[in-house]
Amino acid sequence: MLCLRQVCLFTLRHYQARTLSSDLLLSQISSCTHEDEVFSLVGRNKAKLSEKHVGIALNMLWQLQKKRPLLLRTNEYIRNHSQFLALCILAENKVEHMEDEAIVDTLYSILRLNVEDHDSLAEALVTEAWKRLERLSLPALSKFALCLHKQRRYFSPVIGKVAHIVDMKLDSIEDIRILSVLMISISDVISQSFRDRLLHKAEQLLEEKDEVHFNYARRILQFLQTFKLRYHPLVEKCNKIFLKSASCLDIHNISLIFGLYEQLGFDNAEFRLVAKQLLSETIDDYHDPETFAKLFFTLGPMAGSKVRERLLVTAVHMAEEFSSHQVLVILKTMQKMKCRNSHLLKKMASVLHKHLDSYHVLQLVKLTQDLVVLRCHNLELFAKLKILLFGFLKSNVIPAETAAIIRVLAMLPSFQVEEIIINKAAAVLPQCRLHHLNCIATALVKWNHYDQLHWQNSSETCVKLLQKLNDYGFQRLQKTDNLNLLLEELTYVNGEWFEEVLNEETMAVCQRLIDQITWANVLQLSLFLIKTNHRCPSLLDRIASVTVENIDKIHPFEIYFILFLFSALNYDPPANEKFFESCIQHLTSNLSCFETHHLVLLGHVLAVAGYFPPVLIKGIFNVSFLSKLDAQLEVLPDNLKQRVRSRLMKLNRAVCLECPEFHIPWFHEHYCQRVFCNSSSRRNPLRQHVHRMLTEILGGSNYARISVLTPYYYEIDFECILDENKKPLSYMAQNIPLDGVEGIHLRRDIKDEWRKALPPGAQRIALEFLHSKAFSKNSRHLKGETAVKKRHLEMLGYRVVQIPHFEWNSMVLSTKGEQLEYLRNHLYGIQ
């Protein structure tokens, strides 16, 4: 008994000594400050290393690398070190004895050290973690899911199992970091309903947390981008997080966020301003090609002239160092900047030759498109692109890619259609979606036109294939029974072929599926109707009723586009007042959702419809708002900037004319003069022809004026004055100067001239020729802007005579005499 007790005490003392020694080794590993210290400890204590020591050592190696800048990390040195290999062998042998979290941490560490995805240790750790998946904590589960994502196991059964566990435990997840990692990791294996539950949970957690790291918001945007989902409420919350974290963002994060925003169709002027300021302050810090390409992509489109020139000069100097991907980024950004810098373009074209063979098919398509738009004249480069594109076309079996190749081949200079293209197009037609058919049709129409001009013999072949393509388009539409899928396809369809061939049939299908219009797809349908300029009363009425019934479910920014549709088409639904009042109430309660320039666009849309909400109008026309708008306009794309300035002028004009009680001054005089000075000449044969007829009807050239500017800068085609007996009054007699027939002559005295009293009973006549753009595509109903102009001209004292193009160009007015009679009857109000 005594002997047994002595043996037990010896064993206990030996165990305690080993534990103390082991704890000391653990402490020593954890306190290392360099990877060589870790390797030295491993080499000296190899026999003593337990599974815990091995796990801590591998984790420590990653933690030491993590603290260093990316360019100073020594991952390759670590992976090739003999003691690292020894550690991996030990870990693989002890993997079954590791704790759950240790397995996941070890897997994460070796993957961050860039160990091969299919390394035997990585495989062993994944297998063991898979066995324990059900009992992993949520933090460990998210870390393991991230490892699987890093290994590109997007559709692996283990990812499916992770998704199932997340589905079961979703309500218990309270950490946005854990949720954002899991969302990214399982995005490829989840259903639409599960996706929506994840988004709802993410939105809920973002609302509950005051401080959220920008990386978590970035992951949520990446999740949305995976599904090409434009979910404004969530994107706006993420944007607020980025603005709060602005001081922590570097060029890599900023360029990534801009890229995600671009793909999601989202823009934010405030974030642009912050990014511009941050990057402008550190512009001299970017000397390597990777960071400079990101700087060029982010800062280039919103840079001022001096910074823009610096970026272009640096890009020229650095061109030879750019990778194949960076060349694509530079060219894409040049297109966005509308940059025509021939020196940089030539440099990029010469650099491209060594990268062409590394691009996959869609990169090659985009590259060719960018070069054509940038007006590159390197015929040798285009010849090589043609050969590469042909090579891809011959082997390609994916309809979307085949259509894209055919479309871009038609963009190449002096390119003639070849038999292989016709055969390939014919082969993929049965599998093509509408936008693929649209791409092929656009190319065929262009080639057919080219062949007819140059007397080529392939024109007949193109026409036959176009007829076949039209048939497939009709068949696809007629078989459609799901409005959501149809609207998804129509998002990318535009151009003459669709408008001329399929537009009417598409409207018929939408009307057939009218019961499928819901609050969730009403925006997509509205955008399609805006794009096609189509006035379909049944669809518009349904959109209005669905909007009113579900007003609280529709985001305010989406309401703007719905109102834009009704305002632009000048359409009043049956319950017009209720529709507009519901929308306006919803919008004015949520004005904080809009950026400053969006509020201007919203104000203009409502003004065209005849609504002027006081809270919106007074909010726009104050000094602080306009100052903020000026600052944000500097970072907006040029086309948007011009549109906002134009809409602000039009809104200012509408408020002055229709709401004098607001006491808003007219402050766009200089803007309008500048616009008209910079605009092209308005001479055209039709105007001169009509002007000669008016001169003949009225009795002389001093009785009619052409291209007249009114107060508030409306331009009218022709003006004359009739007295109370409907006899023309001479402008010379009224001391009013006559303009020439060669365009508008700006005068400083427009308002002074206007104030000159006309004789009692006399009236100004504004004669307007209405082109097809004044009407919706399928009706003779005036569009909103044209109707507003008529309304405002009448407020200014004109009697407005409008001549629709379909009347003037009709067979009824085929002779000069009939045209003269038509003009005379309209001028004098003869029915």
C-alpha cells in the first residue's frame, strides 16, 4: 500500500512538473515577436509539443504577419521553413485531439499564410471540423465558413451543411460581424427566401448597433452584389457606416466600395466628397502600380483639372508597369472620365499587346468596347483583338458570351460579317434571352447597313437571320408567364431593334401578366416604361393602385421613379389626386433619405405634374441647401451634374411662375445666357420654310420672329402679335428688334422688351412645331415637359399654337397651299 502511494505521488509530481514546463513553453510561444523566435522554440522543444502548442504556434505565426504591412510580410519564408513543415506534420498527427475552436483557428492561420488549399493539413482540418460542425459555436462556425470560402468551396456539401445550421440558428445571431461573414460564405447555396431573411436580419442588427466596423458593411454590400440586388435601405445604412469610418479607410477600401456601388447602381455625393478629400491629401503617396490604378479609378472621374492632369501624366509614366487587370481599370476609367488623352491612349494600346493573351473572353469584349469608345486608332491592335475574339467565338458554347462577342465584333472599324458569325449566331438563337437577342440583332442591323452601302453580297444572309431572330424573340415573349423574370431580362434591353420589333408585343405580355404586378416589382416595371417612353393606361393604372395600397413598403427613392413615370408621360390615373397626395406625403416624411441633388430632381418631377410641396420647395430654395448642392455637384459625373443644374433652373422657373406666394427670386439669368451661348446653332430647313410661310401669311418679314427667347428663357420657334381684330402688328412699329433667321440672338433687355405694353386687345402668339419627342411612343398625348411649357407660356400671356409633326407631315398637307391654309387657320383661331 505504501509502495503504491509512493508511485502515485511520483507520478503526480512528474505530471505537475510537465504541466508547469508546458505552460511555460505556451507562454514563451505567445510572447514571441518574430517568426524566427517561434521556429527556435519549436526546434528546441519538438518532443514536448502538444496539440495545443502546435495550434498556438501556427496561430502566432499568422498574428506576427498580420501586424506588418502587406508588402513586408514574409509568408513565403515561413512556408518554406523546415520548422513550419514540422509544425504542419505535428498538427496533422494531432488534429483529432485538438479542441473545436483550435481546429478552426489553425485552419484559418495556415490559409492566411497562403498554404495551398488542398494541402494535406488543410484537408485534415476541414474534415475534422466537418465532423464537429453541429457543436461549433457561432464565432467558430463563421470563421470556418470563411475558410471554406477562401478555399473556393462555394458549392461544397459542407457549405450546404453550414447554411442549414445558419438557417436553424439565424434568430439567435446577435453579432453583425458573425452574420456578415456567414452571409458571404453561404451566398451560393441559399434560396431567395433565405436570402431575404438574412437581409432582414442584417438590417435589424445594423439598426441596433451604434458602432459597426466598416468591414462588416462592406461584406453586406458584397452579398448584395452577388445577387445583383439593389436594396436601397440596406445600402444606405452601409453608406452611413462608411461615412462614420472615413478616417479609417485607405485606398484599397475606398476603391472597393466605389466598385461595389457602381455594380449596385448606387451613388452618394457625400461619400464622394469625403473620398475626394482623403485621396487628394495623400495623392503623392501612391507610387506602385496597384495602388495608383485604384487611385486613378476612384479619384479620376471626380478630380479637378489640375489633379486630373497629374493623374494622366503619372499613368503615362507608369504604363509599362501595369498588370493586365490594371490596364483594364485604367481604360475603363478613361472612358468614364471621357478622356481623349491621345498620348496615354497610345501608351496603353502599346502595353496591351503583351497582355492580350491573358484575358478571358468577357474581359476581351469589354476591352474592345472601351478602345472603340475612346476612339483608339491602333489598327494593329484591333487586328489582333479580332483574331482573339474569333478564336473565342469558334469554341464558345455559352449564349451570353457568344452574343457579347458578336456585338463587339460589329463595333470594330471596317469589319465585315463572315460566315462563321452567321452560323454561330443561328446556332445559339434558341437558347438566347432577350438581351442576348438584342446584342446579336444590333450587330446584324449594323452589318446589313454596311453591306448595303458597299454593295456586299452578305446583306441577304443578314436579313434572313434577322427574321429568324425576330421569330425567336416573339416566341420567347409569348411563352413568358412570369413577370419578374421578364422584367429581369428587359433591364438590359434597349435600342432600335427592340423598339421596332418587340416593343408592342412586350407591352401586350405585360398587360396579360398585369395581375402579377406587386409592390416588389413596380419599380422595375416603371423603369421599363420610362425607358421605352410607352403610354399604356392599363399598366399605369395598375402601377398607381399598387403604389397607393403599398406605399409604406416602397422605398421613397423608388417612389421618385414611379412619379417620374407619370410626370414624364403626363398621365393622370383614375384616382389622380389620391395617388399624388399619398406619394407626396410619403416622400415629405422621408426627405432625409434623399441627397441634395436628388431633392432637386424630385422637386422638378413634382413641378412638371403641377405639385409644389412647401416643405420641399422651401427646403431647396435656401442658401445653406444651395451651398451644399454646389459642393456636391463638383464630384458628380458630368452628365448628372448638367442634368441637376438644368432641373434646378426649370424648378426655379416653375416656382416663380406658378407659386409667387413663395417669394422665390429668379436667379438663373446668367446660367441661361451661358447655356444658350454655348449651344449649337438652331438653324434648320423646316424652321426657315415655315418662317417664309408665316411671312407670306402675315404680310412681311417684320411681322414674325424666329427662335424667340421669352422671360425665364423659354425658346419658342415663332412669335407674332395680333391686334384685337386679329390683324398682325409690325415689330418695327412696336420698336421691338427682329432677330435674324440664323439662330437666337441673346439680348440683355428681354424683360424690358416684355414690359412694353401692347395695344389694347393685342395678343402674342407662340407657334411651336412639336417633334416626335414631344409625344409618348404610341400616342398623340403630349408629354409632361411639353405640356408644362404650354402652361407657362400661357401664364406669360401667349396664345400657344402647337403644330404636331404627324399633322404637318401627313398627306393632307402635302402641298404648299394646304400648309399655308393650315397655318392661317391655326394662327387666326379658325376652326
